[in-house]
Amino acid sequence: MTPNFILIAISALYCFIATVEGANLKTFSAEYGPFNESYYEIFEVISPATISNNALQLTPDSASSQFGMPMTYNSARILLKRPFKLWEDHGTNASDASQPQVASFNSSFLINVYRIRNDNTTGEGLAFLLAPDLLLPSNSFGQFLGLTNSMTDGRESKKLVAVEFDTYKQYFDPDNNHVGIDVNSVKSIKTESLTPHNITIASIGARFYNVWVDYDGLNMVLDVYIAEQAKIEGATPPKPSSPILSADLNLRDHLNQYSYFGFSASTGNDSQLNCVLSWNLTVHYFPDPGKRLDKRRKIVLGIGVTALALLLVAAARFGYRFHKQREASFKSNLLGRLKCLPGTPREFKFRDLKKATNNFHEKNKLGQGGFGVVYKGLLVKENMEIAVKWFSRESIKGQHDFLAELTIINRLRHKHLVKLLGWCHKNRKLLLIYEYMPNGSLDQHLFIGPNKEPLEWNLRHKIIKGVASALHYLHNDYEHRALDNGQTSYAEAEGVLGTMGYIAPECFLTGKATQLSDVYAFGAVLLEVVCGQRPGTKIAGFQFLVDWVWLLHRDGKLLEAVDPRLGDDYIAEEAERLLLLGLACSHPNAIERPKTQAILQVISGTMSVPVVPPFRPALVWPAGGPMDMDSVKTMSIVSSNFVSASSPQESHNEVALLDTSTLLV
């Protein structure tokens, strides 16, 4: 098989030749994100926009930003600093209809438009735009989306084209949840409501959407596609087969010959967070006059291409050899350091795990969460059942990260945390092998068919107490030992990982987990067990279970949230205490959530429940960030393991929980 290095070399050579021979157009292609301060060199970031928390923050992400501006009534832009020549002068290629008269481009990006308040208030929207300059129109807040203002809106001289994602209804809009194509005005030439497509740009609770904006310069058609981000971390949803919005558009008529690509956004009377988390851009643009190659230069380049081909192949062979040597060195050093670990975990061979799980067959899947998939396996020779967790993350690349992760998980010792048996490291992919829990996952016992007996109340209470005990151990008894070893987190991943409904709201802004975000995830599990509903369930018009429970609390009907399959077979006092505790743990503001010691005392009845306000509070984002991160140690390990509670049959058997808490590092 041809090594990857050689394939890469051949691809690079092909692209180089295509660029040389396709003299009419040049190609620019780049992938941006996760974003950090280095991107200030590439982008024109117009205040109050910032680049922070691994995203382009088009509008302020805190109530008092470094610019001293509120979150309402503002607008901003972030643009790529280099312009592109998007069309030729008339007559250059006019006689050849097969040649494009206008440049083509493909842009894809991931957005998160976060509604601050859990009601119908939003404002105002975000847009992908092609602009004539690197300036921001004054007074372009509110309905103008950072594109125009009351004096310039609709003027052909503005030379601006945009795709808007509008979350506030103006008199000229179809609704408060639509996509539109704008030409020199925020009054779109074409719109499409997103509600019939089950898409809500600014939903209650964070959602991420992949957007594709494609322009065909030959046929002069602009297409817009949109799809919700895949639930599995690292996966990208397929581009929809047909656009959600399309328009015939000659960019020559509406844009400057040299234009800039980027984003804009605004807020009005109400605020929202307008974030871009990644951006891919490919532009097939026209070269500047005088820079085209004459025949003589093409001949010289032809010779250079041959030399380049030989050089690339040689480099590929060298790289392939170096790659193999580095892998061998990595493995040697890894095995040496593993011998120093207490109770050295066993290394499993990938081929044995593959055979044990029937090539990781779908039928053997036990569960799936934001960090990976867990499969049941049987090691025939040893007559041993195992659970294999295949991490979906791509971030565990180095020896240090791998050892840190393995060391911490290997040292966990708690009756409600399943024991780690060993590990497998294949092509820098991490697999962890655990004891198999024969009673299955909590899902299998909690979410059963209508003709089966529901999980009884006493067992639900016992499970909640067991999970709380394990969480307290991770945050206190265990963490002190881990910190002595210099570890404050067991991996550094990029972005927000986990299962929707378990993720604390501040994690979408910081991309990191803390003890307090673990408490939020525990609150989601608690409500899940008591209500018999998944945290991400849409119920009574609400996007998440917690919002519905909070409404019942406000109306004095809290016990109506208890799983109706239980009938009257539960203890009302315990149920009310647990539901209130679940709401307290789900407080949008992290600092208001109870600590694990208090949680245990509330569950056991030795401490009263914290005061829970009748309305779910809004997320308040302090100027300096959500909290002092140095004082809240990052140690979220629960979802990397199975958290279990004793089963009704036998004290040594356990009901395993997958993703009971959300790991976000």
C-alpha cells in the first residue's frame, strides 16, 4: 500500500500543476480554527468583536467586556485581511462562454448562536459576508446585523453581499428564525424559514450548526446549506443533498472587484452570543494583471515541476521511514514508563480486541457518548467478558497525554467506579478496557418498554446516592492524590465534548470542565433518574428536561415531574428533595451550584435543600470570566469511566452508567 506521505506528496504535486496550468484562475484554500490570539495577525477584528475561548466572538461574550461595552446594542465584524479579485473587467473573457466571468468560492463554518435568556428573547443575528473594505458601518447594531445602517441600507454603492442567520423578526422578515441572502441591504432578496426544517438558530440551550455557502462563478448561483453538528465529537455531518436557499446572483453587479470575506453580527434590545468556531474557505479568484506566466516562464516551471516531483517523492520516503522510527521509539519509551505505574495495567493487542468485539460490530455496542463508543467483548481464550471504550477524540497524540490519562484512570479506586483492566494504543488511537457489568447500563433499566416493570424507587434513590458518592470521591479524596502527582486534568482536548443536556452552559464559552460543571452534569443525571426522561428530551414545548421541571417548580406542581410509571410507589418527601437538588445543581451560574459534600448530605436527609428560585435564572457572565479557574481545579473524569450503583439482585453486581457526567477539558 502506498504510504500516506507519498499520497500527500502526489496530491501536493497535482495541486501545484493545476494551479500553474489553470492560468485564468488561482486557488486559495485555508482551514481556520480553533481560534487563538495568533489569528489577530490574519483577521481584522473590529471592536467589540474578540477572538477568545477558541472562537470568533462576533459580539461581546461578557456583560462588561474589556471594551467597556454592554452586550446589547452593538455590532462588529471579523474579516480576513487579504482581499480577492472576484471578477475580470468586461471583455477579458467575454468571447469564451466556457470560461468563468466571476470567481467561485466555497465556504463552510461552524456557528453557535447562544440565547442568553431561556424565553423568546433573542437578538439579532449573525452573517457571512463579502465586503468592500475592512470597516464597520456606524450605528449598524440591531436589525442591521453589522452590515449597513439607516443611512446606507439599500444603496447599490455599498457593494456588499451577505448570508444572514436572523434571530429577530423585523417588519420585513418572515419570522425570527430564518436564513436570507442580502444584497446591499438587510432586506433579503430571498429568505427561507428554518423552523419547518427543524432548525433553530438560537435555541434554548446551545446548538451548533454547520453551514456551507457555495458560489458557482460560471453559472452565477449562490447556494446555502445548513445541518446540525453531529452528536459524536469529531464527526462532521454530511453536506445536505440540496440547498436550503439558492439564488441567481452575478457578483460582478454587486461587489467591488476586490472584496473581503468574513463575518458580522449585532445585538439589539436583547443579547445573544454569536460565535464562529471553525471556518474553511476556498476561493478560485483572478490573478492580478502582470502576474500571469508567459510561455518562457511556463517552460522553466515545467522543469521545476519535474524537480519538485522527485523532491516530494524523496521527502515522502524519508518521512515514512522517520514516522516508523518515531512510532517504534514511542512504543519503547511508553512500555518503559508503564512499568513504573502501580499495579501495571495490561496492554491488550488490537487484533484480540477486534476479534473479541466481532470487529467492533454494531450489535456489540453498549453505549455511545461525546467521548467515544463502548463495545462488549469476549476474550474466548480467557473466558472473560470485557467492555472496550474506543475514544473518538483526536487529541491524545503525545506520550505525555496518553500516560497522564492512563495513570489517573488506573489509580481510581471506588466501589462505584468500574475497574480499569488495561489499554490499547493503535496508530495513536486510545482504547481502554474495563470490567464488563453484566446487568447492563442504566439506560437499559430506566428506559424500558411499556410492558416491563419500571426501576423501583428505592433502587433509583440508591443509584443517585452511589453516583454522588463517586463524584465526591473524584473531587476530593482522589483528586488530592492526583494533584500530588502534578496532574490537574488528564487530557487537553479542543472544543466542547459530551452529550447534550449534560453540558454546563459555561462550558460552551470556556471549552473546559471544572468541578462545578461536573455538578451540573450530576444534576442532569439526577433529574433523569427521578423523571424517567433523558436530559435532552423535548417536553411540553421545552428543549430540555430541566426547563420543564423548573416550570413545574414555579407552579407548585414539582411532583408531577416524577416518572409517571411509578404511580404512587415512591416517597414524596424524597422525590421533592431530589428534584429540588437536581435544579440546584442545574443552576446556570456555576458558582451557585452546591458542592459534592452538601449534595451527599441533602440526599441522605441530614441537610436541607438549597433555596431554588421559582424561575430558572439567566446565565450571567462576569467580566473576568465565569469564575477563578485557578481556584476550581479541572478534574472531570466521571464520563471517562462507568459509574455504577448496586443492583437489586446482588450487592456485588452493578448497574453501569455511561456518560453520567460530562467530561469537557
